[in-house]
Amino acid sequence: DGAYAEDVTTYLRGSDPAAVWVAPERGQQSEGAAAPPAQVALRFDNADRRFSPRAPMGAYYGRIGRNTPCRLSLPAITSRLVVAAGTTNALSTASSTITASVTDLDVRVWLEPSDWQSSGDSTGLAHQWVETGNKRRWLFSLLNDGRLAGFVTTDGTTGTQAALGSTAVVPRAPVRQALRLTVDWNNGAGGSDWKFWTAPDLTGPWTQLGDTRVGAVLAPAATDVPISLGDPETAGVPGPGSSAGGGAGNVFLGAQVYNGREEAGGTLLVDLDLTDEAHGAASVTDATSFVWNVGTGAVLDRRDYLMTGTVPDWQTAPGLVDDDCEVTAVVTDDLRRVSGTNAPIGSAYRRGVTSADSPMVDVRGYWPLEEPNGATSFSSALPGGTPIRIAGDPALGSDSTSFPCSDPLPVMSATSSFGTVLKGMSSGTAQVRLLMRVPPASVPAQVPILTLGFSGCLWQAFIRTDGALVRKVYDPDGTEVDNITGTGYDYVGNSVRLHLSAVQVGADVKFTIATLKVGETVGTFSDRTVAGLTLGVLRTVTVGELGGLTDVAVGHLSVQGAVTTIFEQDEQLAAYVGETASQRVARLCAEAHLPAEIVGYGGAPLGAQRSQAFVDLLREAEFGDSGILHSPRGSLGFAYRSLTSMYSRDPGLTGTWDE
């Protein structure tokens, strides 16, 4: 039912719990190259048929079946607040009348993050910071580079925001630490003093982290918003390279807020200890009698988890006694479940265009052109899209090296061309893109690369043999009304994205052509306005209209009803070359809508992401970094630990060996 609310421990076969408990097989084995899928086999008493998915009288009928989630856990000694990625206001005071720290700021948070440094988002620690109504006061954050940062406003708006970060990073050991920010609003010398601290827990002793930072004298805004732990509800946690969400699996253990700095006579306003709370509690009361509510995406957890997985099938077997039978449930993790799908997930560029979070807007047509030899048409990658028929004899699927972001693409011949008739395009705006590579040894004569047929004009783009770009515009009668030769550009021998856009501007039409080489961050742009011309609606797009594009590789033709920057999807165009393993695992899991816990960042950059099966891509990242891909204990999905996160770690267990 969407929650682990059904405790089935009592149905395990056997009278002695110690005898029936089976530890899961999980983790990387001795001398193993990778962590294998985790699993555990459990035997349940099924006398009342509750574990029979097809038994209508069973207690779980309609609630269990294929891939039923299952989690194994034991009671924990202490509780903690576990916060999922993307959670805001994980724990908030019920009172909205707290005006904490009227005189100076002293805030302390005890936590265990998924890692002290992250390749992803920064983590909000505590705050009085609400964007709606400009009720921002102060925010304390752990940045993704391991530094601490504080943010303060004087009137609740970002225009008066003051922000300073620590000059040193938080040490990675111990795993659990208390972090502290103190701000002396007016140090008596024309400024404000910002100090950052660390301690083993909230009782101290406190050690200053880095140097004291000095800012302007402050008079922070008064606010009636609650004090909260975790990220605020903003478009992003302020700070370099940060965004809302924090890392998955961050754990909060307690917090304190003083009204004024403790060493300057401040009084304890908030005293929150989460280590002795009931499992699953919706609210807690701290030592100063404030009530705190648990937010959506956070949970007060007092269990230690051994494994989380799914039951792919309930294997029933008749028992030896009348009306008695048992069920064997082999619980497996997502690594095994997802590994069952071995089909490639598609090229990086195709996924970038068709994914739900694609940066491309108003896509009216998209053809990857990745068909294998023997195909008679190019299929559309959009739902309900019209395929493109192929004319001539291009060598389909024969270029696998020009664009690492793509599956093999066709190479044009002297007689080949293809195009499509478009429907539903808006009038006055159109954008067309095409990936293209012209071989250095076979520069074609001046023939059209792209021909765009509008209801009010015709626009063609050519490449001359000297590498110059030629553009011609014709009116509806076929009369040439514009002809311009652009500056020479090294198309020859390079893999580029060609971008053509046209926009009606009053009585004129603005034509733009741009190019971007794969892997580069600087492109070429050229605008040309033709006066007294009507653009109309884009009706046809043709590649190689007259033939002659001999040995030219083309791919990924897209048509949009809006004009955007050529730099969007530059990472997909470069096939994500240069990503770290942590970044690639996190991104792949996000694209697949699978949870991911990432520990560590940095590491050697990876090469191009080719079209492979999902788990194979994860393994490729793991081996490239020498990290560890495994299953998280307390949730479904994947976990990855980078090689750098295992540097200089304190031992988890020490002992002596007596001969």
C-alpha cells in the first residue's frame, strides 16, 4: 500500500526467531571485482493463504504480487531523522512566532550526511528562510565542496542578502559531527564577525573551522516564520553550485538555537534531541517545550536496515498437514531486477531530446536517423510522429565514430536525400537542427544541406568546397531575394551541430545560422535580416534535396516551434565526456526515476556514454573510478561510493591478533 506497514515477522517458519532469521547475502565478496546483487530467501507460513496472490480470501489479496517491496530490519539503539533528496523543511517548529536570535546568531546542528562533500546539491542545515512573502532571515548550509556557509538578509529580500563561507572544509571524520555558526551582528569595529565550528556532538567541545570572516554590520530582518531543519522552500539553497534537495539519506540527530551567542550571554531558545524518539513519530517536543512537525519526505527512524528489495514471485508449496502450506520468498534488490532488462537504453543525444526533463522546448518533430541497414524509412522518436521515407541509397548505420553521443548514423551517397512534410507548426517561428560531419577527403560540391520550405519563402544552406557557408532565400515565385556567403568555418573533418532558425520580426524575417563542434563551448553565429519578406509556416524540411552529399554523415534531425540557444544539450552532444562516476550514476538513476545514494565526488573523468544496457553503464562508471556500486540497505534503488570517499578513512574496527 505504498508503505512498509505490514510486519510479517510472526509468519516466518520456525518457533525460534534466532533460528529462522536469515542474514541477506549482500556486499562485495572477498577479492570480488564488484558487489553482486543482494538477496535473501525467507520461508513463510501460509496456512491462511495470505501469501498467495491469487487467493481471493487471503488477507493480502490485491496487495501483493510481482515485485512486492520487502524490507528487513532490526530495532536501533537510537533514533534519527532521515531526510530524502528533494525534501524541504524536514522538521519545523509548529509555532510561527519565534523571532530567534534578535541579538546575534548562534545555531548548531548535529548530523550525519550521506557524505561531507558531494558532486550534487548542497544541504540546508537549519533556517528561518521562506521565499514566499520575502520572509528570509538566516540560513545555515553545508556546501557541496565541504565548506559551511551562512546567509542573512536585513529586510527579507535577496537584494539585501549577506553571505559568507568557511575558509576550510569540514573534516570527513568522524561520520557524525555537530556544526555551528555564530554571527556577531556588530563587532564594534564597523563590521560583523562570522565564525564556523565543529564538535563531536552538541555538548562540544567546539573547534573553530578556518578563519573568522568579517562582513558588514548587520540588522537582520524580523520574521514570524518557523525554525526548520533541512533545505528551505526556495528555488535553490543559496551558495556556489548548489540547488535544492541535498543528498539522499542525510541524517539529523539534533539542533540548538540560542537567542544571542552563548559566549555573549545568549539564552538557549531551541534544544532538540532526536536520538530517543519513537519510530515513525509525526511530531516531537524539545527540551524547551517547542513542538516540531516532521515534513513530507522525512521520517523519524529507529530501525537498523539490513536489506531492502522486492519479491519477484511468491513460490507456494503444499504442506504435509491439511490446509497447511508454506511460501518461499526470495527477496532481491534493484540491481538484480533492473539487470533483467538487457536492452540498450538508447543514445545520449536521443535520450536528451525525448526525456521528460529535456531542455528542448516545443519539439514538433524529431528523427534520430539511427536505423540499421535495410530500413526503408527513418522512424520518429516522438509519440505519434510521422516516419521519413528514404530516397536513394544512403549507407544506413555505417558511421559509428563521428558522434559518440549517437548510435550508428547514415552516410549519404550522391543520389540520397530525405525529408518530411510538417503539420501543426506555428506561423512566424521555426528552428531546425542536424548533426553533420563532412569528411576531409571528400568535400562535396555546392549542394543544399538543408532546405526549409516555408509558406512564404524557401531557405537553403550550402557548404562550399572551401568550407564557406552559403545561404540563399527565395520568394514564393522562386526568385532569389538574398544570397550571402559567410566567413569560412572549418566544417570539413569536424563533427558539428548545424542550427537554423527563422523568426518574423514585423515586416522582416531574421534568419540565423549557428554551429557548434562536439565537445566545444564556443560556437559560430550569423544573423541575416531580409526586409519585406513573409515567413509563414514551416511546411517541409529536406536533407540533401538535390543529392550530392557524398560521404557526409548526418543524424538527429529536429524541428521546434521556438528559437533557443544552440548550447542547450551540449552535455548530451558531447556524450557526457568528463563526468565523474558519481555524477554519471546519479544522472542515470535520475533519468530512470530510480533512487540513488551517492557518497563522494571527484575522481577521474569518464569517457563518452555509449548506448548500452542501464546496469552496464553503471558498472562502466564503477570500474572507471574503482568505486563500489551496491544496494542501499534501507531503500530500493542504487548506491555508489566513489574511490575518493574511501581515502584516509578512520578504521571502523580495530583489534589485535594473538598467535
